Amino acid sequence: MKNKPVLQIYKSLLLYSSILVLFSIARASIAILYYPFFKEIGISKILLAFITGLRFDLASTTVLFFIPILLLNLPFRFVTKWYWHKIIAWLIFPAAVIISLFLTGDVIYFDFVKRHISYELFLMNPDDAVTVASMSYLVFLPYLISFIILLVVYFFVWKKITGLNVYVSNRMRWRILQFMVLFLGLLVVGRGGIGYKPITIIDAFASGDTKYGNLVLNGIFSMSHSMLKSKDVNHHHFKNFDEAYEIYYDKKLDKDVKFPVQKKNEKSIDKQYNLVFILVESLSFKYIDAISGKTYGVTPVLDQLSKESMVFSNFFAAGQRSVEGIQATLTGIPSIIGLPTIGIGLLANYSKLGHLAKNNGYSTIFVQSLKRRSFRVDAIAGSTGFDEFYGMEDMPILLDYQNPKGAKYGWDYEALMFALEKMKASSKPFLNYIVTSTTHTPYPTVPKHLEKYPHSLNEESGFLNTLSYTDWSIGELINGARQQSWFDDTIFIITADHALAHYQSGGFKERFHIPLIIYAPKILKAAKIINTASQLSIFPTIIDILQLKGHYSTIATSFLQPTSDPVAIIREGSVMGIISDQGYLRHSLSNRLESGTWKKDSTIDYNRLEKKLLAADQMTYELLQENRWAE
């Protein structure tokens, strides 16, 4: 007896859904097998992870099977022919089998590092692959048996669906409309929604809970998105981790230490200080006259503040992108070639400034001039422990701008005043992290009294005018804070996300040289610090200054605990670099590319500098890959 025919799109959705079920089975397996790991997040959140995870499963399934699903639903009558829909369906089946095999491997892998497979699968050499395969066979035979049983059941389910006869509407226009709706629907779910940015790994961790985020994700999604950001780079420069550790820290690693770069702060203080952290877009060191000796004349506020602050004259950005600066300052993790940044999503456990502050009784507020979703900073803020997050959409225009909509990346005055109001409303110590953006090209026209040069959308004169505006805006924030009772107990840290990429002629150093001003006249003495330092040290310094109790991990040290051999680890796209008091070195992680000194009589040891850079790279890479960076 023949089966009653069904609509072709119905059959396609059955095939699609049967693939989605594979992801849910894998997620359920992880939740059940490793329940002790997820127990603390609670049953309700575990169940919520299945619902939230569906968004990532849909995206993965759609990207993989976008074309076959469309081919099955072309608006032509021949799609009802058995040779069309059955052959395509059976061509999809091997891919579904590979997915189920991969997800089974991901379940096994999760037991080792408590995270999903990343792109490292594609960096394995043949010997490693054979070793893993043999280990899987010998140790994880129950998983393999389960996979075989699942495969047999899945085969018969697939066969049942494939055997369905199909029909389509008699009206061509309805078939075309159906195809267009299907096409648009697949585009939406493939991107993870209708936002202008497709979902990525960081969105799974937007709640700030690493365990929940790992349950939300699936192995296909994490692997594919990590792979897009990876390159075939060797990170194993020394015999083992212990050797790399000894080279970097100039001391041996204690035996049986699971988290080698994790520290614990147990100091107690009588008073909790507030912290206002301002990350200024593209603020190169040279533009602040008082510390650089230049005469641009656009930073009178920062010039004055620097006279009353701790000022670091040899301070360097961790990279050349905003997300690298945010990652360094909020987590203490350097940007490493082949590893995703926090903007994509770090799968390993890591320390989070917002979480540490919250655990010490602070309110945590993140404000940026840009739109909330820009560069996924909303997810970054949530994943690093900030309770409140605000962007351009939340801020009313306060000044009479020539073109209120002219600032593509938002107005800094509005962001800073909005942040000030949040500080005023706080009933407990606060940590306020502010990202400004008006100084990003194209440079908007600022109020006339702040224009110091003929304005240009894309030239240095335009940047200088917007910097004049941002400097004035920071001054208005400081003036407003001075009127508050909490001002004397507040620390202001002002730095840049990265140096300005344009209008530079000073070579390697200038590409990363940024200012660092720590202003707290009632708490910290004014001083000029000439030792080399980087954004990575901001994270432990904040913990040190605020005396935040708890565990935290970083390879950097606090400014308050200077080392005898300070260096700055930086990333320049596909090149890593290291800067010391005497000079610098650039490296591809395979070969030394460039080195230089800024002291005529320098006795710099480039071999030692090279080893220290490679040691930092190996330590960071191995600890993050093995999920031993932090508990």
C-alpha cells in the first residue's frame, strides 16, 4: 500500500528536525554524564540551556544543510520525482552520520577539559590522530557502542522519512512564495536571529556563567567558529610547560600545580574604593602633551590630570583591536594567534573582573558610546560579570550638536554623563567600565568651541577635534564626580583600547604606545613610572588596588608589585611581539622577524627576549587549551 503523499516542505522539515535531534541528544548526554560539573547552576538553568542551545543548533544545522534543503524545495514540479528527493535525502545522510560521530567525540572530549572541541582537532598530526582514535576505542568503548546503536536507529528513522512520497502546490506562484519564505527563514536561523551581527561563541556566555555557556553550545558550532579564527601555528616552542614557565618567570614551577598562573588575594582593607575605568578609542601616547612633550593642544584636561596622577610613560596596548584591549583589561589574557578572542568566545575558564568585583560587594556597570550590540560588547560585558550594560540606544542626546546622528560610533559626552548618573544612583561601591568611541573614524563634527583644527572626516585634524571633545567630556565627568561625597574614595583609570593606526611615523613602538593615567589624589600619590608595562597588568593592578578577595589568573603582575625584568607582550595581527625597557622583537612564532632598540648603548639580549615571548605564548596557549588557566 502506497504512503499518502505529503507536502515536500513537510518532508524537508522532518529531515531537518531529525538532524536537530542529534544536537539535543549530545547536549543531554553531556548534561547527564557530567551532571556533577553542572549541578551548581541548578536544574532550571540546565533546562534553559536546552532551549537557548536550540538557537545554536539551528544555526549549525542550517549552515551545513542550507543548499540541500533549498534543492529539495525548488519551485518546480520535478522535485516530486523519486529520483530527486530520495537521492538528495540519501546524500544528506552520510553528513548526518559524520555529525553524530563528531558530537559523540565531543561528548568524550568534554570529560577531559570541560569544554567543547575547538579548532585544535584540525591541528592534530597523523600520529596524534591515531593515538586519540586508539584511546577512544580502548577506553570509551561504551560511547562507541552507544553511537552504533544510535546510528542503527537513526538509519531506520531516516529511511522512513525518505520513503515518504511528496507533492507540491499546483500554483507556480505559491511554490515560488514558499521557496522565498523558506530561503529567508533559513537565512535568519542560520545567522541566529535578525540582528545585524550573526551569533558566535561569546553569545553563549553572555550570562557570565561559563558552565551554562558550555551547555548551551554544541561541538559543531564551537569547532567551526573557532576554526575560522585559527591558523596552523606551532605553540610548543619548548620541551614542556615547565620549561616555558621557568623561562618566563625565571623560577621553577612547583610540582603538581594544576593552575600555574592562578593567584589568590586574601588581603583585607578597612575601606572599599570605587573604580571608574575609561577606555578611550585610539588614544596614542603622543597626543597628550603633558606626558609626550608634544604641542597638539587638544588634551588640557588629561594634561592637568597627569600632574596629579600616577602616569606610565612606557605603557603599551596588548594589540591593535579594541577587543584585544578589552580582553586584556577585563581578564588579563593576552591575545594569542590561533586562539579566539573574547569577542568570539573563550571556551576555557578564565578570571573575570566583573565577577571578582561582584563577589566583593561591588555594583558592576558597563557603559559604551557605541550601540549595545556593536562588536558583541554586550555579550562580553555579561560574560565578564557586569550586572548592568548600556549602549548608545540608552542615552539621550544632551548637547546641541550640528548633526546629532553624525557620530557613527556614539557621543562620548552622553556616555560619560550617563555613566555619572549611574554612579550617583549606586548605593554601594561601584566598578564602572566605560568605553568611548567618538574618536573613531569617520570623525563627527563636534561643538564649535572644541574644534581646534579645520575639521575632516578622515584626516588627523578630524581626530584631534574629536579628541578635544572627548578630553573635555572626561573633564565634565571628573567635575561632576568632584561634587559627590564618594569622590575622595574613587580611583579613575584612563587609557586607550589601542594606539591610533593612522598618522604614525615612529615605527613599532609608536604602533602600541598608549597612555595610562591613574588619578586618585586622595588615595595614590602622583608619580611618573618609566618601567615597561602593558594592558595585561591592569587586571591584576585593579585587583591589587581594590583588594578584591578571591582567585584570579594572569601571566602579568600588578603595577604595585614591579618585577626586575618588565616586558609587554603584544599581538600585531598574525605576528606576536615583545617590548622591554631597552627594545623590542617581532616574531611569527616560527621565525624572528624584526628586532630593535631605542637605546644607543643597549646591551639587550635578543635571544632571551625571544625565549620569553615564546614562553608566554606556549604557557597561555597550553593552559587555555587544557582548561588550566583558571578554576
